[in-house]
Amino acid sequence: MTAPAPTGLFGALREQLTDAAAAFADSPDALAGILAGMVDDVDRALGERLEIFPVCHHSPASALAMVRRLRARPPKVIYLELCEDLRPLLDELRNCRLPVAVQAFATELDGFPTEWSPLSVIAPVTEASAEYQAIAYALDTPGVELVLVDRSTDHVYQWTPRDDRPTGPDPTPATDEDGALHGDAIGVEIGDLRPRFAELESYLLHHGKVRHWSEWWEQYVERPLADADHDTYRQVMVLIGSLFRRLRPARSARDDRDSDRERHMWTRMRQHLAATGADPADCLYVCGAFHAASHVEQFGLDSTAPDFPISPRTGTRWRYGLIPSSHSAIEAQFGLAPGTVSIAAANWTAAIGRTRLTPYRLAGQQTGKKGRRARATPAGAPADTSTDRLTGFLAAPPALDELDEAELRGWCVDIVRLARRNGYLASTADAIAVFETSILLANLRNRARPTPYDFADAAVTCIEKDVVPGRRDVRRLCEILLGGDRIGQVGYDSLPPLARDVLDRLHPLGLDLERRTVQRALLDLRADPALAPCSDLLWMLRHLLPADAVRPIMGERRLGHRSTQESWDLALGRNQRALIELGYEGVTVEQVLEQRLRRAVRGPDATAARALAAVEDAIRLLDSPRLVDELGARAVELLAAERTVDDAPEVLRRIRRLLAHHRTTAPALPAWCRAFVTTGYAHYCTLLPTAFVDETTGVRQVGAMLGFLFSMESLALSLGCDRSQLELAVAQAHPEAPAKLALLWAARHQLGLLPLAHLRERCAELLANPLVVPAFPHYLSGFVHALDPVPGLAPFVVETMSAAFAGLPDPVLLPWLPTLITTLREHGPELVPLLVREAERTFPATLPALDAWTPPWVAAPTAPAPTPQASTGPLAGLLVDHPDAVDAVAALLGCDGPWRSLAGPGRPAGDGGSPLLAAHPDTARAVAALLTPDRTGAGTG
């Protein structure tokens, strides 16, 4: 019995593949099913009434095939695999220099988890891509409609599982600033052709003798299809898409999303055809080769399956715009090997010159290139679609390109010249070695003509050798030589209103801020007051943009101070993406800054310290009393709600600065400042006992709390606070840690509960106890932190430390010294300068004076002065008869001598009296008679 004759366009090919599977495979039925299924997918895609044009992302071969197709038979409707809500942005591409990325951005989420914010979806566009050729043709050709049929950006996140935040690729290293242009945005992949089966990719790389997937694709797909006709290109691309679709792991969430995307696209196309009545013969469907071999039930215009139900969009407010892109950013976004897109761009330029095709380019678009455009040649009609081109393509041996010695020689000479500019000791001998090694590597990899990858490997082998002398290695130099990392730019007319407003307001600086170079701006505000608005804008941009976008070189803006001369390094062109995304948040910079300050104090992680920082920024940058009062009131609320004191040092530092500013600029303190002081006084008094004994609360935090309470005490008491609350808090504190115990002693001394003499005795006892000496540095740390709340302790701390160094023996002092140094460095970097200044005032300034100097706290006590002998007379009698006043003065001066016994009776008159009284007794008698009218003045004469 004979086998049935093969049917269909690819019947012969199907039979050959089935026989090959039976002859070579261990399980011929499984392999035969896969191979026959691939042929069936090609047959099905080519038999569809709506022409499917399969593409690969950023593929020069796909772009060339698209140009040929559009020149041969121009369509009237183009359905493009791209998010449908991005359509209005495509008209703005004519104002940009490619590569750029179409972006959808959202920060105000409704229907998505808040931790996903911000949401960002980008779709990069390069000239060497079939998508751009279709877009340029449709936008510049009258009567042609461009319809985007993929899911919207809102559905990109709707179809993402809620258990994980969707992210882009791994963060790009900080040194590669151009590779981070896309940030962590999700990239929309148009024509993603990379096997999702790790074993298949490893197998292809091993037998293709290449290092990564991009090199395999360029060698075995790009080059053979670059000059292929339209039918051959379509059949091969659908076959590759079917291969990768069938050889994939078990179904996953990504596969389900891909199927939903295909259902969505076919539903949108059928809806458009039904609404417009367009002829499918005049339409073209541009999608990835993976989607061209789709198996969904909605595939094809003749499918009887119902339309795919499309859910409504969420309430998330999306903003759209264009951002600059680069070759390295695209490679990082989609996991391509470094240099892949640059090599593709170089291949596209070479293919255009070789084939004499005229690519499509939007009218008025910046190209950044010089030279003539390639002349157009009339393109013939497309070949008959009923012809089997796939069998011949698969059976034909690969075309071996001849060695182009001139091209390779030019590469070798240029790479040596470039290497020498970057610090390599390269010479003509290295150029010859790179030439020969490139040919050798190509032959080892079964290639007659070295590819750019072979050349790069040879250059690294022959030139780099041991170390990289500069910032760029040889492989990076090869990428620059072969095409470079081309960076796109968004034109002024396509910028959001905020970005255009920034450029207009900075126009008086006289700089071209759209350039990617760093430019220096000099502002003399005293000579040219008209530049003051530019200075204000630059300080706001400094707060909002990355650090390298707007960087002050000279001048500062702090509370109550504005510099009269400023110098800035501006790189707005290099940070155009950040400026554009800033425009998604508002219309003006002031509006965005105000929104961010409000968001900072209303967020879930807002603290009192952050609120005070927002108040300070509002005063410095916006000068808006209304906003300052609002943020300050919020700071009071946050302080009252805090249950920890971790931010106490920051709160103290900022509120001191704000109070000093308001005291010097306003007749009275704002209401929020008074409320903050009273609330903080009561709040820290309440938390003080717990903070003293809590092991998780540091000494610096407790010291800052005491600093707030003591430095704000007079103001708080004038506003109605009760000092007894602080005394009770200190009395309830019972710390055990040495540093906190020293802080408690300092607080009690400040309150008058612990005299300095008693404090000195306690420290002396600590130094005399051998068991406590190893922990004495921690006591000193506490005293150092006490210098802020109790600055009068500075002489005592200097005295205590000097006594320790002078009295302790070396076996105790030497092990103790490192602990002391590390303790002071860790806990008191802001307070140690106070200690140093006090030591400078205490110790002599010269070495000879130091030899003869005696510390004041160890100086020998002076002999008491002889007690004056009082005598009888009017003066002595007056003091003895009225002792109350003298006793009060003596108690005030601290004198407790027995002065009354010195004026007893029987002393001779005038012995100890004043000569003046003896010479003029009448005055003394009159005063005595006035004070004691019952006395006669006896004993004075």
C-alpha cells in the first residue's frame, strides 16, 4: 500500500522532515510532530487573508524586508503590535533624533498596589527596525492609517500577578549612565525572538560556535535574510517563530499573557475592519514572528471564535511622552549582548548602501548624520505567495562571504589608533596581529569573512593583554568603532510643558541646554539682578533632578542667606529623561516641588524630622508662608504621634535652625513653631524615662532629647509648660549603661540637684575603682554628649579626662586609650569640637609655659586671710545690734565666720574703728541717734 501523496504548499517539505525524523531521532513520532507542526504553522500564516508580516526586534533584515514590501505594494492600513494608547505619541517622533522611547508613566495609582509606584512602560524606536519604517511610511503617506492593536499600558499591569512588583532588567551599573536611560521601566517587546528554552539556546550557541544569542542571530538569520525576497523572508521568519514557540518549557504565566495579547490583537483588527469596511487585501499586520505562529482560537479573519473580552482600564492616570534612549539602554532593557544594537545599526547603514534602497524617514526628523541619502531604485512586485521558497532556502548551503581585506584592514588600523588615544601601548604590530587573528578566528568558526564579533575577540586578545589603563576596555572601544552607542534626543516641540518652561526660563543664561555636554553657568546677581529668577529655578531643579543634572560649584542657598555670586555645572541635555518625567507630575517646577513636599509629609513613612526638612525646603526654595504653615502643622502632628526617639538629633538640629531663622526675620514666632516647642517639651518629657533604660535607644538620641528640653526650656515655660514635668522625668530615670548614667548626672546638675563638687567626687571614685576603669570611656562618652544640653560641663569634662590621663598607670591607660578614641569617634563627632575648644582655653599655648603650668583643679590652696579685728564703737555696735542684714549678706557670700564675738564689750574704743569715724564723731553720733534714739552714743567719745 503506497503512502498518500503530500498535500498543501509545503507537502514535499513536510515529507522530507518526517523522513529525517524517522531516520535520525530516537523518538521519531515526537520530533516528526514538531517538524510537521512547524510547517503547518507556516502554511497557516501564509494562507491568512490578512497578510502577516513577521519581524524581529531591532533587526536590519526585518527593516530591509519592510522597505521592500512597502515599496512594492503600499498598504492602506497597517496594524502594528504596540500598545494601543501610545498612538498619539508617534506623531511626535518627527521632532526627535533616534533612538528614543515612547513612554507611559503613572504615579497616582488607582487599582494597582501602591508599592508598585511609579509605573513606567517604554517602547524604544530605532531607525534600523521594521516598526519605524512602517510608522514613517504611514505617517507621511496620505490616506494610510496606522492602527496599534496590542494591549494598553494599563492592561500591561492589569495582567501582571499581584504577588510581585513588575520590574525591568537588573539595575545598570552606575558607571554606565547611558545604559540606565530607561531606568526600571517595563519594555514593550515588538518581535522578541529569543528561545525560552535554555537547553535549546545552549545547543544553538555551542554548535554555532558563538558566545551569545545576538551573535548567533546575526550570523545565521540576519545575514542570510538581508538580501532575501519577500516570500522567503516571511516563510523563514514564521518557521523560526514556530520553532521557538513549540520548543519552550511548560506553560507559564508569561505564555498565558502572550496568548491573551494575540487574542487582543486579532479582536482589535476584526473590530476595526468591521467598523471601517477596509479590504483585508490592502492591510498589513506587523507583529513578532513568535505571534505570527499563534495557535489561539481568534487567529485569522475567518475564525468563528467570539471576540476576546477586554476589561476596562483602571482609574490610574497615565501620562505619555518621549524620552531619549540609546543603544546600550536598549541592550540592557531586553537582555541583549553589549554592542548588539550598535552592530545592527552599522549593518543597516551598510545594507542601505549596498542594496541602493531608500528607507523611510519622517519628514523634518533630526538624523544627526551627514552625507547623501541613498538613491532609490524601483522595486519590483512581490513574488507569488503560492511559491515554496522555504524548501530551497533550507536546502541551500550557506553563502560564504568573501574576505573583504579593505574593510578588515580599516578596522584594525582604527582600533589601534583608538586604543592609543585611550592609553594602550598599541602599535602597527598589534594592527597586523588583530588582522591575522580575526581571520584565524573566523576560520575556526567556519566563516570565510570575519564578523564584527570575530574582530572584537581578536582585538581584545592582541591589544588588551593585562590591564585596562583608562576608563574603556578594548571591547568597548570596538563597539565605539563599529557604530558607537548612539544616543537619541527629544526635540523641543515634543517636550512636556514643564520641560519647555524650564528651557525658556533658563534662556537668559545664554547656554544651549539641549546639548549633552556639561556647561558652566556664571551668575553675578549683584551686577545683573535679572538672573535672580534663574538662580531660584536652578535651586529648585537641584532639589528635584539627579545630582549630576544641576550641580552648584560656588554659592549656597540656606535659611536667611542667598549668595550674590553663583557658579553651576548644568547637564540637562544628558538628563533629559529625568526632566521629561518631571513634566509628567505637573505644569511648572513650583507645582511639582509643592506636591512632592506635601507627599513627603503625608506618606506612610513620614516623620517629624522629614516634615521639618520639608518646611526648611519650602522656606529656602518656594518662600510660601501658607505652605510653610501647613507643613509645620503636619510636623507637630507627626511629633506627637511618634513612639520612638530615633530622629531626636535631627529634630533638634532642624528646629533650632528654624527658630533662629524666624526670630531674625519675623516679629513673632509662627503658631506652628510655638506648638512644636510645647508639644516636643511634653513629648520628650514623657519618653525620657523609657529612653534612659531602653537598650535600643542610643546615647546620642537621649542627649538630643535633653538638648531639646534644656535649650527650649525658657521658651516652653513662657508658652505655658510646667518645669516640674521635666524634674519628674529626670527623677524617674534609672539607667544602668555608663554613658546614659553620665547623661543623667549631667541633667541633674543642670537642674541644680547635683552640685559640681559632688559630681567631681563621683568621677574620682570611678577612677579609683579598678573594676570600673575599663568602662570609664563610656562615662566620658556620656559627658561628651552632655555638652550640648549642659554646655557648662565643658571645663569639668576637660578636667576629668586630664585627671584620668595623669593619674592612671600605663597598664591601665594603654588598653583603655583605643576604646576611648573609638567611643568618641562613634558617638560624639559633633560635640568633640566643643571639648577641644575648651581644652584650648584651659591649657597654655606654648611649650615653656606648659612646663611651669599647674592645672587649676590641682593647685595648692592659699592660706586664709587674717580675720579683721573689729572694735567697739558706733560701727561695731550698729552691726551687733542689727545682725539680720549682716547675716543675710554673709549667707549670700558663703561666709560663716564668728564675727559677733569680735565686737564684745571691754575693747578699747577706736582700736579697730576707722580713722575717719574717730576724726569726725559727730556724724557717727547722728546716725546712731537716728537708728537708736534710746541710746546716747556712750562708748564713742
